[in-house]
Amino acid sequence: MASEQAPTTNVGLFAVADEPSLPPASEQPIKKRKTGSGRKKDAVWDLTTVLADKRVICNRCGALIHRYGVTKVERVRTHFERKCAGLRDHVPAVRGEESLVIMETTGASESSDSALMGAGAMAPADTSIPRHKISSYGNKNGAFKRKFASWLYATGQSFDNVENELLLSALRVLRGDVALPTKHELENELLDLEFTVSKNKVTKAITAKKCCLTVENWVNPGGCSVTTYGVVCEGVPYFLEAKTAATQEFSGELIVGEVEAVMAKEKKAEFYGIVTPTASTLSKYTREKIMKKYPRCTFFYGCVCNALSLLLKDVTSVLPLLEKVQTSVTELADVFRGNHKLQVLMPDTETNPTREFPDSSSVCAVLEAVLKHEKELYAVVARRDFVEASTPAEQEKLKRVQDFVLGESFVQDVVNSLAILRPLQQHLKHFQEDRPPLSQVFPYFVELLAVYSSIEWLSKKEKALITSCVSERFNSIYGNSHGVAYLLDPLYLGDALDERKRQEVESFIVRFCEHEGHSVDILSQLEMFKRMVAELKQGNPAYWQLVQSGAVSPHDFWMERRGQCPHLHQLAVAVFALPASSASPSPSLAVQGFDVTSRFGSKLKSDQLQKLTHVYCNSRREDSESLPSTPQLL
């Protein structure tokens, strides 16, 4: 559009002679043009804004349609029929006198949530469909309603805010005729429109790109099990949909039909893998059915963040010391939380009144806060009035906290507990926030085993228990994708793989390349890749330092070497496009879904809640609101 040149005007064609000649007698006299006649203005212009410089802007998606003013109406129609992101695909043309109509029918299917209809595209008569309510959002006030609604949905604001008279009076300072959307519009027409825009954006973002389906299980405020389906494309997570189970407990396995139904709705995406809470969530039969329908979807594995979260609980439960310390610090945190009398005695709260002692974001955070202010905490707990309480139960709780802090082994118990829990907490934070490549999962679990085996004060029995917990959680999520990524990462080259796992990985690589139709010796390319890395270490130490520091990711490393090991390159690009976790970045889709459900679950119908969750999760907010609580992961 921008590249097209405006039509030029040839002045000579319209030059008027000084004495024009009269028309021949045989010709009909020129009729005067009647004023006020001609075609009426097409209704499609109501959906646009024509600026002073003749730019025509779409009120729905904000796109520039053309630069020629109120002309080229066919181009404007084409924009709304085929290009506008604010409308559904393949909608009828906007012609005639009609404005935008939002079709609302009780129990209507998703395809009839919103559409464009006019005199030039009549809908077939159907007496079973109730009369549609027509509402136009083509003018400026309608565009403002959509923008306002979009802000409400993206930030999770209550729909009751639109009924606030103070808000309306403040807006009318700027413009007297401004009108806020009604609560009914927010729950119906506007929600349908924004859901359509959100869905189209997700489809456009993942079309013809390598994607990974993510699955998270959690419990909603009503106690029912919910499965959230998302997709990760180029490192960005997108929400697809959530399904609430009829029972309160998750069965542990997903039904193949349910997974295929979710994938079928995104036909243009290229699914290469599925990450679930544990590898056993998808049975062998389910995997085979999915691979038969989606041949390239060959990577099935579990979420590393879920494994590390459960591992924290496992290690705490098998070691009596950790269980005792965790119970005590939890009670200590409960005593100090919200107690202004105790909070003012701690040094952190004096300099920062909004900060409470201790930091309860995690067990390790509580332990570190307690250890940092051990002397101040001792002085506070040793006071005579510390155990004063209104009830005997509360007094007993305060006495237990006092005994814990004043005990001889208090400091040493906290130090030992941190020595065990800190490595797990650091790894969990790393995978949640830094979004490292999939190849780091294997070496990080190996590192955990090495750390715990080096702790001298642990007995052989305790070391064996911790090793068993670590191995069990790793095996619960391990898939061929972990081994392939670990082998193809130039930083690791599969160093810690035992012989059995190495043979499994190499066999998978051979099967993958045969499935892609490659008849080359892929294992020879694998050896060539290892020699190439060895030469790179010797010949280009500066570049190798970038690889070691993470400045050059494994994905970038392989993209720069497309011509070298071409068949191995295809596999490497696919596996390094997979996320290590379905719960990263934080907050995860499950946490965001829990937030929406806790706020609107009792106010909206299930289909409305689904649409709102889609808009909320996919609206890439820069300033996320603090979530009220986290869901209970299954």
C-alpha cells in the first residue's frame, strides 16, 4: 500500500479554451448535475477513521488501509474481509447500509460469536435462531470501548469497575460524551471480539513454525482438576485452552482424543514435541497415536520445574532434620506475619516498612532471613512478653517457636538445612526465570548427585535416600529429547551419558533421520560434529568462551552451521526449539489461569471464562499484577 504512488494529474487534459465551441445540434444538451443525488456513503467507512492527510485507519486493528482519503472503497472492504486482525477469518463482506453486528445466541457455537453482515451478504433465514442484538463499535466511542475492555481483560480488573461513577466523571473531563462499556457488553460482545483478536494473534504467531505443546495440571478454587494446554514457539508461551475435569482428582494420564483435539485446532503449527508434568502423563499408546497423526511430533518428556518442586518436598520428607526445621520456621513465619509489634523490632522493617520478616517466598528464603538476623531474632524471642497470648493454643505455638530459636542447635540446624535445600532452590529458580536450553536438564541433575555425595556430615543412609529421590524424579521426566539435546550441545557432547543411554540416544537419532527420508550415515556426521567442536576449542578460543558463557546458545550455534552436518542440523534445530519446562517463564499459564478463575469463576459462565483466560494469558503484559496465590499443582 505504502509503495503505491498516488495518481498524478495532467493539467493539459483539463485545460479550458478561452472561447469554447458549442456542441453540434445533433448532440443532446449537457444535463446539469443534480445536487444531493448519487450513491450513499458505504457503511464500511463507519469502521474507519479518515485523517486530515487522507490516511485511512482501521478502527478495529489500527492498521493503515491506504492513503487516498474517502476513495478505493473496494480496498477498504477487502481489508475487513481478509486482513483485519479484529475480525474472524472468512467473514461475509461489509456492504450496504449495515454496520458491524455482533451475533449473540443462547448456546451459539464459537463460529457465530462475531461476524460481519450486510445487505450484500444475506444470512440464510433460520427461524430457530433468536433475533440478534446489533451493536456498533465502528465509531470513535466504540473504538474507545474496545480499548478500555482490552485493558480490563489484560490486567484482570473486575467488570464492576465500569459502573464506578468517579471513573466516568473523570473521563468526561476530557470528553463530555464518552461512554464506558456496560457490564453486559464486557461479558458478551466485547469479550467475543477480543477473544477473536487474541486467537488470531496466536494462530499467526505459530503458523508454519516449530512448536511444542505444553500441559499443566492444577486444582481450581473449587477443588476440581484443571488441565491447561499451551504452546511454546520461539521461546514464547501462548495459552490455547483449559479443560476442567468432572472429578476432583487428576487420573494421571491424558486421553489421546483430548490431546489430538487441541492440536487439531492449530493445523498450521508444526508440533515437534509435548512437555507434560511427568513423562508418564502420556501413555505409550497415546504417544503412538499422536505420532501416527503428527509424524514430526516425536519428543515426549516431563517438566523439569515440576520435578524440582516435588523433589524439594521429597527430600524434606525423608530427612527428619529438614522436616523438623521446616515445621518450626513455618510456625515462626506465621507468628511474625502481620504482627506489627514484632515486625518493628526487626532491622529490615525499620528501613523498609512495606517489607515483612521473614521473606516467605520460599523455604530457603525463610531460612536465609532467619540466619541473616539470627541475633536480632534471638533478642526478640527471648523477651518475657513474647509468649503472651490470648488463647492457650496460641501460647503453645509461641512457646514452640521460642524453644526452636533459643535451642543450642538452632543455627547449625538452619545452616545444614540450607546446605541441602539451597542447590535445589537455585536450580528451580534457574529453570523458571532464565529459560535455559533443554540440554541443561541432564547435567544439572548429575550435579545435584555430586553435591549431595560430597556433604560429609550426611550419613550413608541419608545420602542413599537423597540419591534415590533425585534419581526417581529425574527418571519421571526423562525423554529422548533430554539425551539428544545433551549429546548435540557443543558444551557437553553427552559426556556424562552412560553406555546404555548413549546407545538409546544414538538409536533414536538414526530412527529420526530415517523417518525424515535421509539415507546417510548419521553416526558419521555425529563424529564429524565432535571433531568440529574440538577444532573450534583450539582454533577459536574467543568464540568458544562465548559458547561457555551462554552468549551463544546451542540453537544459535547450530543455526550458524547449516552447511556442516546438514542432516544432524535439522534434528538439532528441532530439539533446541523445545522448552525445558512447561511452567516457565514465571508466572506460568497455570498460575495465570488460577488467577482468572479465582477472580471470575463465580461470575462468568464456563465459555466466557475460557475466552477471558485466553485474552488474559496471551496479552503480554509488561507490568504483571501480583497474583493472590499459587495453584496447587498435581
